[in-house]
Amino acid sequence: MNQRRNTYRAALRREPDAAAPRQAKVARLHTRYVRVTIELDPALPDELTRWVGPPVSALLRFGAAALRPLTSTGTP
């Protein structure tokens, strides 16, 4: 009973990705002379969001801070 409980708890702590590998999206281009296969990782959008998000939000904050004095000195 104790071993079964420990096994159950260990399974709950495991990451869901460890149980099943992710399927890659495959795009194929076949012509008479060229054959190209491109595989995209399904986690690519999450990775891009993680890497691109902070610089983009920093640029937006900088732009808002730069425009704030211009908008506050508008017409009386």
C-alpha cells in the first residue's frame, strides 16, 4: 500500500511532457528537382513568446514614457 501511494505521488510530480513526446509539425515541399522537409516544434510559439515578450514590452514602456511629456503639453 505504501509503495503504491509513493508511486502515485511520484507520477503526480512528473512533468506531463515526460510521459509523451510532442509531435512535430511537418511541412513538405516536393518539386521535380528539390525535396524539402521542415519540422517545427509545437512549443515554438511558447518559446518565441518567452524570448520576444520582455524586449517588446520594454520598448512599449519606453515609447509610452517618451510620448507622455508630448501629450501632456498639448493645447491649453
